[in-house]
Amino acid sequence: MAETRRLFLINSHILGSFAFHKKCTALEEYRERGRPLNQRILRDKFLEPLYDDYNHVWELMKEKEDLFNHMHYADLSREGLKERSQRQIMHIYPKCNLNYKSVRENPLHKVGILVGMLCNDITLGTRVIVHACLYIETVQNLGTEKHLDLVKRAYALKDYGCCGMTELGHGSNVAKVETTATYDHSSREFIINSPTPTAAKWWIGAAGKTANMAAIFCQLIVDGTNHGVHAFAVPIRDFETHKPFNGVTLGDCGHKSGLQGIDNGFIFFKNYRVSYDALLDKFSQISPDGKFKSHIKNKEKRFGLMLTGLITGRCAVLFCAEIHQRNALTIAIRYGAVRKQFGGEVERPILDYPVHRYRLMPHLAKDFAANMSMKIIARLYNERIKLIDRDPESPDVTEFHALVSVFKALHGWYNQKAIQECRECCAGHGYSSYAGFAKLRADNDVHMTWEGENWVVIQQTSRWILRAVQSTFKGGAIKSPYLQFINLSSDKPRFSNKEQLKHAEWLISLFEYRCNYYITESLAKLQDNGRIYQDMTVTWNHTQVHYLIDLAKSFGELIQLKEFNNFVNDLTRKCPATGQVIANVMYLFASHVLDQETSSFKTTFDPEQAKWIAETVDELCDEVGENAVKIIDAIAIPDHVIASALGHSDGQVYQRYTQAVENAPGCYDPPSWLNLIHETRKAVNL
Amino acid sequence: MAETRRLFLINSHILGSFAFHKKCTALEEYRERGRPLNQRILRDKFLEPLYDDYNHVWELMKEKEDLFNHMHYADLSREGLKERSQRQIMHIYPKCNLNYKSVRENPLHKVGILVGMLCNDITLGTRVIVHACLYIETVQNLGTEKHLDLVKRAYALKDYGCCGMTELGHGSNVAKVETTATYDHSSREFIINSPTPTAAKWWIGAAGKTANMAAIFCQLIVDGTNHGVHAFAVPIRDFETHKPFNGVTLGDCGHKSGLQGIDNGFIFFKNYRVSYDALLDKFSQISPDGKFKSHIKNKEKRFGLMLTGLITGRCAVLFCAEIHQRNALTIAIRYGAVRKQFGGEVERPILDYPVHRYRLMPHLAKDFAANMSMKIIARLYNERIKLIDRDPESPDVTEFHALVSVFKALHGWYNQKAIQECRECCAGHGYSSYAGFAKLRADNDVHMTWEGENWVVIQQTSRWILRAVQSTFKGGAIKSPYLQFINLSSDKPRFSNKEQLKHAEWLISLFEYRCNYYITESLAKLQDNGRIYQDMTVTWNHTQVHYLIDLAKSFGELIQLKEFNNFVNDLTRKCPATGQVIANVMYLFASHVLDQETSSFKTTFDPEQAKWIAETVDELCDEVGENAVKIIDAIAIPDHVIASALGHSDGQVYQRYTQAVENAPGCYDPPSWLNLIHETRKAVNL
């Protein structure tokens, strides 16, 4: 094959074609444009507080650049991709100081390390997260002193764990999982069973090939009574031989949209006996005389507490979504500055065109907004994670869940739309795998549905908000600082001129009003629907569309805008010029949200006001577009972590792209199926 | 490997787990629900006029079901996928009666056959389209009598052709391609050259591995003068040995987001000499004394005529986008009826939930709308294609281009959003390749940017509309029947009650008003911007966002709605009950368009009216959702063509899905990289 290729190369004089690209200066030229911007200040503010952990991981990646450069990942087999990510884990994990003590002292350190991995490849990060968050935190949060050794073993990778919660038949409604753990008092053991095919634990990361331990969520049956879902830490593979134990069936879930390197697997139990200590017994125990007991009497509340092991994973998802959105924007913005098309004798960069700026800049603004919510979550994380251990029923924990839920969903949606638009903005070349979008989109798509399906998970936020509002009806006060804006009798801020769309305080008051508007509308609709449907759940379900979903989103956007404003104020204090550039990004975020509004709230504006909003969006797209290359340079993650031919900071788009194409297997080879071409001709001309 | 697997199977008692699913009756039960519907009548109306051609291809696929079942396509290598699609071509093409005579008599027959192939796999269809449309129609439309033999050879597959239009550096702006054909009068030959790396012909389907002929678009240089882009039919590979000729470099463009089976390639020319007859000389010739001549004096007009070979491809794209949207909906709707989650002791199908119906039903309605525009294009196709040959400058040809352009873009956008939502609506299992969305999304994504980037191509439609309006300012009359609604002084139809949203005539008049509104707004904005920017092109570019793009879209939606109404009326005549069910789909289409409106047009409604619209959307989603399984059954393409585990008409979702998983390579195998697991442990515990 190598020989054939060499011959083809010579035969076709290829060395005379792509080998000698002239240096392309287009990206440099775009960097000279726009307003002054202190990239150092912006970068530091934007990447805090996790920059050091990220950077530690990125530097490790630099040590073995080939192992983390995914330019040609798509030509590897599924098995090859799993092997590759195992090599990545082997290279990185041992050097990241992840252990019981370090994580206990600073839980956020673990998040930083994991997200650092996700920046490069969601496969890599996820393979470690299922073990280091889902498995370990489930054991730690739901277990007791006696399970601590499992936690320590796991951090040392003596065990590799997976977390068996969802089943083939149950994803969102985990309370209904079918797997049973039946207590056998005679041996003081549990017998785990998957009673039907849909009871198979499914999509379980690490179960397919890697894990020897599993946290398994089962209906706990004692003396014929179902006490609801409980978790068990159980061995599934022999530590030495790695073979599944008798009574445990393990398989790989097969090909997916992306993330082939993760060994998502299924687990099937048949009369599998585990010792009493397998029960993670923080909230429930079985007494020596065989009686079930729990200090949490309410079965539903107990179930809620079982899910606390998911919170870090959900945080990682919302961090990851923001960063990959940024990666997509990095590629599309740099490419847009280099790619020239139309514009007369001398063609212009496509990033100069108003349509192109309109397509990309609002996503850049949303990326900033997502970064703001990421900062909020990062700031709260350490304290709230410790609180989950100490007082899992605290209102502060509930608030944290509500915030994580809305941002998990919002970041996922932002990310999906941004990656798609960025790919389209790179037109034909955006469809090449060497651009990077194929992988970005396929991998990130999973954010829509994992760790809580977005349309389901966001309901936790609207429920939390409405509960707070309802408490005021009973004379209570709203405690959460994030809900202090609630005032159902507030008036819409006067909107008398276009310039108001560039005043942060006015925008915030408008966003507050907007959220209050949705609360009021939702309450009224809930009442109406309650009269129609009687049943509370049915009423709730019928009030999602156009009401509760919009309410949760508008809340998330309000919180993002407020944090964004603090961010801009801080920047401005350090460097007014930089603050001004980023203030425009913030105004774009806000005005674009208003512009894209489709609900009845939009019609509270008149056509003139609507046009002010639209014009402001267009003007700000233009303004931000002019500065986009400098902005993205400041916040982009390093080239070797992104690995895109179109998005490299040196701007040598065509050279890197053609190199990638020529280096791909079989570029110049004749088809191995040449005989079929001849046979096809014969088939037609019989 | 087989041995290992058998052992694992026995060891893990797997035969006792997935092998015995109970028959699932959920889909059957959903089929019983809703209103009466005559599926035969709906199916016939929906699939005309191309059903016979489609069906012919689908039946051929049934003969070799394994060859067309892409359940496990993703485990094939890139080379393997190319080989596979070559086998598919070999099986189908010879049996489809595609030849010069049959296509000349009924051009639409070719479209039907090609779209029949696309239904199953865009790779397959596209590999034939690049040859049978792009190459053949370019040679036929731009060549003369002497080129007829090339056309006949090509239909007989004696030649396999590709169409070398776009280059590495030029996609949308094809007028600027860099490849040159320099006339050498001494030998009466042309010398073709790719003067820079970006001049490489790029993304050329069939150039990578298959084609021996190419239609190449070059700047024609005669006596040092550039006469603009002209096409040449040139041999690129030796017919027998299949080796590229000296002076021609051919390579494969490598890995893409999807469509790995297509050998998109690049072509590089170095002093490649071709005979005079290679010039496709319908519009331009070089006289025996070496002078360039053309009866089309305007260089730009001449360039426009060079692109006529693209029109069938563009039509195929808009047909394909509709069908694959329908495939995605088929999968998601059937899965939604089978999948149960929440709802109390007995869980309910997720398709019962208002949110779920809201997420899916508008896309079903848009699929119907897209089917309507497909019908319009199919109806016009034969006559207009013949006209392109006879009188390429006819206003009817321009009209056809304008219609194809807006629908190409609209169908692409509908398709992208629908597939994404359908995938998300299948939640976790939607991420599995066996669901079918991974392939659907990755393959269909190309519609956004090929055959005319959507945001660029749709500008042809707004330009055509505004030219028609401008002609009236000079006292002319609008000739196109599709533009008779234009009346810039029309009043907005009175909107006094919610029920009007279920009156077709009122909706049409509102959609007409809406398009007139955008025309008026666009004209005013063009005037404003003209004052600001002076330059016509710059003004045009600055008036796209919020104006011209919306104008073109609103025109497309109006035409779809009108055709939809005719469709419903026809149905109603045949079966009033069926007509009523589909009328609701139409009302949903219209009210959803209004609900999602974000422009200043939305603010011409007041909040009460906006709520009528929103409520109507919600009610109709519910109404259509209840009938969705029956509707989709009527219009779905056959199971063996879709090949989805989740979307099969028998509703045995879990059984088919687990079968696919178990049949995937390596499901029960231990990892081939087991040693790395042990090594990783050691690395941590040094």
C-alpha cells in the first residue's frame, strides 16, 4: 500500500501541488481590526476559577500530542477508539492528584481535572467521570463508614466502577427501575435479579468492558415489601481475570452517534447474590432481625436522596457544553476570517458579511452567558457538595439542584445550536471531519438527553420557583438570593428609545419583569388547566409548553445576564476598553434573547420597539463581529486540545486541511473494489 | 472470536435474557386511537406523482435486503462503505431503464429513480446523481450534437462522470474558480491548469475513486483574454487501467461528517492538454482562425447559463430532505407510542404527553408542507427541464430556479431541525446508531451547504420577487402565477377570534399579507440602507437579516400553504373524514409558523391574539398527536428502506434493538486492550 501510494504521488506530481502553500496572512490581518482589547485580562477573568486544573491537563496532553490529536480519530474502529482512550486515561489520571483526601479538601479540583479532559474529548472525560463521580460519589454519598475503603480503592483505580441506574426500559423515570434486590434473611444476603428484558441496566458507562465494580440501583424487597430504589455496591467482574461473575451478564451497547470510545454497556442479573454490606446504607438499613428501617419515612424523598451521586456529572456536562460551544466558535470565527468569497475583484473574508456575523455572533454572546452560569456553579460547588453529605435536605441543596438543572438544559441547547450553526458557517469544508464539527456535534449531542433529559430536568427549576412563590402566598418570605427579583405586581420598564438596549440596569429590570411575566402567566394557566384536568400531574404537564418551560428559561437567562453584568463591571474596572468590547457582547446576548422571543411576551412590544431590538441585534453583530477574532483568541483553549485544521490559531487553513486530507489513509490509492467498477459496466451493457 | 463469544453467551446465560421478549402491543394500541382515517387515500395522494419509480427501486432493494440494510453500516470502514455502495449501484442501476431516450421522454422518471435510491441512503443516490445529473446534464445542456455520444456512453455507464465545478478556494462564488483552460491555436487544444493549491477541484463526487470522465469548469483564456467560466468534458482516468492520466492528480477528500461511501475527491491539473472538442460549445465557440465567439455577449449571463446542470441535483436535494425528515418522524412517532414513562402505576406512552406532542407534531406538519412544495416542483419539472434546453433565458426558467431555491433551503432547514428533535425525543435510545438518527443527521446535514449554501441560494428567490415588484413600479404586470398575491397596499385580515386559525382561506390571506408585509419592509430597508451604503451589493447584503431572508421564507411558506389547502380539498372530496384529520395538520403548520414568528410582524398581533395562536398550536399538537401513528403509517416508506430498530412498523422496539446490539461485533467480547486496564492500575499505584 505504501508503495502504491508513493507511485501515485510521483505519477501525479502531487509534491508540486499542495506542498507549497504560500503563508496565509488573513487571520493576522483580522486580528489587527476592531477596538483595542486586553486579551490577558479577558482571558484570566473568563477562565477562572478552573484555569489551573484545565491547564495542568492540557500540558499533560502536550506531552503526547499524537495520543490526543483526534484529526484522524474517525478512521479508527470502535475497539481502537476504546483502546486509545484507555491509553489517554493511563497517561493522565495518575498525574492528577485525584484521591479521597484531595477531593475532600477541594471537590472543585476534581471537576477542573475532569473538565480539562472533556475539553479535548468527551469520551476521555466521561470514562473517568462515570468512575470518579457517578460510581465513587454514589458509594460515598449513600454509603457509610464501612464503604470508605471502596472509595479509596476506587480513587487508586484498584477498582474501576460504573453506576447502574438507568435500564433499557427506564431512563427518566428511574423510580420505576425493574431490577430487584431481595433480602434473604437466612444468609443475610441480597439476591439481585433483572426480571424482564427491559430491566437490563443500559447505557452504563464502563460496564461494557472496563468496570469490575458497579453501584446498582434496585427496588429493595424485604419480606415481600418493596421499599423503593436503593443502591448497592457490587462486584461484577473478577479483578484478575476480568470475566463477569456467574449470574452477571455484561455486554457492550454497540455503535452510537458519537463517543464510540466509551464502553457503554448493559448488565443483566440472574439470582446474583451479594453480601449485606453491598447495601449503601446511609438512609436505610436492615436490622439484624431482618426488619427494614429508615429515618427518611417518605419513600419519594428517600428516592430523591438516592440521586445525589449525579450532581457532579450534571455540573461537568454544563461545563463541557460551554467549552465545546467555544471550540466550535473558535473554528468558525477563525475560518470566517481566512475564507474569502465574493466582494469584487479582491474577495472579502466571509466574516465581514452581515449575514455571517448574524449567524455566529449571537452564539458567541451565548457562550459568554453560559460561561457566566458556569462561574456561578463553580462558585457554589464546594460548599454545596459538602452540604449534600452533611444535610442533603437543606434548601441550599435544593437551590443548587434547581440552578444546575436549568443551566444543564440551557447550556445543552446553546451548545447544540451553536455547533450546528458554526458547522454550516464553514459551508462545504465544515462537513469535512478535519474541520472538527463532525466529532463536536456527534459527541456533544448526548448533552440533550443524558444526565437528565433537558425538557424533563428543566422542570425542576420551574417547580422550585413556583414553590417559592407559593410560600409567599402563605405569608412566607423568599429566601434564595436568586429569587429576590420576584414581584408579581411589578410594571414593565418603560421602553422609550433604542439606546436603552445598551443599558445593563434597564436590561436586567426588563429580564426581571419578563421572568415575573412568565410566573404570572404560568400561575394563571395552571389554575385554568387545573379546572380542566383536575389531576395535578396532568395539569402540570399541560402547562409546560408556552408557560413553564419559558419560565425556567427566562429565569436562567436572567441569572446569566446579572452575572454577565458583574463580569463586565469587573473587566471595566481593570481595563475600560476591554470592558466596553465585552459590554457589547452582553448587550447582544440580551437583545438577541428579546429578538428571538416568540411568546405572547413579544407582543407586549410594539412594532417600532421590535424594530429597535432587531436593529440593535444587527448593529451589535457587526460591532462584535469586527472584534470577534481577538475575542475568541483570548478565550480559546489551545490548538493541540481542539485539533481542527480550519480553526488553528496560525490561520494556515488550506495548508493544514490539505495536509490532513493527504495524510488520511488511502487518499491516493486506487479503490480496492476496482473490479466492481468493471463489473458494473458489464452489468449495464449485457 | 466466535468461540469466545459463544462461551460468553453460555457463561452469562444471555439466551435466557433478551431472547424471549414478549410481543409488544403498544404500537397496535396506539393505531386504534384517534379519528377514522383512510390510509390508502392519504398514501396515494401523498406519494404521487413519483410513487411508481420509488417503489420500483424499493422492490429492488428488497431483493437484496442485507445489501441495503444499514443497521450496522457504521462498523464498516470508509473503504468498505464505498465498496458497499458500488455493489448497490451494480444491483440497481442496470434495472432502472435510465438512458438518453427514456430520460428525454420523461425527465421526471430519472428524478423518481434517483430519489428512490436516496430514500434508503444518500450515499447511494448521490453517487448516481453526480454522474447521471451533474455530469450528464452539464454535458447535455452545455454541449452540442457532437457531445451526444458522451451522454449516451454515460447513461450506459461506459463512462462514469464527475462534475468539477467547486474548488478548494471557491464554493459559492463559482464565477471566481481559478482553474484555467488556455486555448493553444497551434494544436487547436486547450491546456488545463490548476495554478494554485486553492485551485484544486474539491469535493468532486466520483473524482476520488470512480470517475473516468469529468465536466470541468475553467476560466477560458483565448489569446490572453479571460472569457469567463466554461465547461469542458475531459477524460481523467484511463478507461482500462483506471489510472489517472499524466497531468491529472486525483485524490480522495477523506473523512466527512457522513456519506463516507461517496468518493468525494480533488482534481489537480498540470499542463493537461485536451482536444478542442472537449469544450462544451453550445454558448461559446472558438472559430477555426482562433477567435472566441459567443451569441451571449454578457459574461455574467453566460456564467448563469453554465450552471443549469445543477438544477436536477437541487431538486433531488429538496425531495430527499422531505423524505428523510419523514423517516425521522416515522421512527420518533412509532417509538413514542411504544416507549412508556411516568404517568402513575401503569406508565403512559411518551407520545401522550403535551410536551412530546409539541416537540414532534409541528415537524410532522412541516413535513406535509415540504411534501406540498415537492409536488409543485415535480409538476413543473418536465416542462421546465425541456425549456432549459430550448430557451434557457425564459422567465419560466427563472421562476423555476426561484422556486427550487427557496424550497431547497426551506426543506434543508426543516429537515435539520426535525431530525434533531426526533433524535432528542427518543432520548437515550435515540443516541444509539440502531435508532437510525446518527446516520440520518450526519448524512442529511450536507443539505445545508451543498447544491447552493442555503443562506446564499435563498437570495435568488427574494431577488426574483423584488424584480417582479420593481417591474410593476414601471407599469409592468406581474406574470408569475405564484406572485399574483402581491399587493403592497393590502390590509391585514381582521383577526377577531381564535377560530379563524382553522379557516384555510383566512390563513392564506394572512400569509399573503405577511409576505406583502415583508416585501414592503424590505423595500423600505433597502432604501434606507441604500442611503447609508451607496453600493448596491453592500446594501443588499445589509438587508438580508430580518428582511430579505424572512421575505423569501414567508413566500415559500405561503406557496406551501396554498398547495396544502388544495391537497386537503382534494382529500376531503375523496374522504371527508381523512380530509378533516389532515386539515388539522395544515392548521398546525400555519399556526406554528405564526407562533414561531420572531420579527416585528409578530408584534402586529396583540397579546390576546398571540395567546390564541399559542393555544391553537397546543390544541392541534394534541389533536394531531392522537392520530400521529395512523398518519405516519400512511405516508411512511417501507421498513426495509428505513432500517431502524426503533421505527419498525411492527413496534417490537426492544426486541429489535437488543438484537441489533447483540449482533454488533464484539458485544460480548472482552476488550482486546485488557492488558491496558491492568497497566493503568499499576501506573496509579507505583
